[in-house]
Amino acid sequence: MKSWAAGLIVTGELVCDSCGRLMRHPERYGLVSEDNEPPKRLCADCSRAAGYLKARRDDKGHDIESYL
Ligand SMILES: [Zn+2]
């Protein structure tokens, strides 16, 4: 299994491939590929639900969310 995810910023408008929600700049979305399938665009909510967007603490002690 080969999966990857990248966090990107919406330029213009994009539709989430999971929930169909319209995303607009400057929302974040995840470009996610599972098992070498063509990448899907997931909104932040779907990325979070799928475990690609994770809350963590940066080295300054701020809570941030980042993609794997
Ligand atoms: Zn979504």
C-alpha cells in the first residue's frame, strides 16, 4: 500500500471529491492518493475525518493542524 497526502491552498474554487462541498480560496485542502489511485481533493473536514489532517503542537507550543 502506497498512500500520500499533501496540504494545499485552494486557488479559485474547487469541489471536494468526498462530500461535494465547494471550497474557495484561501481554504486548505488535501491532495490525497491511496494505493496509487489518482489523487483526490479532500476539504479540511474530510481530510480530518480520514485522518490525513492531524492536530499537533509545533515547537513554539502552538496547536496547529498539518497533513502527514
Ligand atoms: Zn469534503
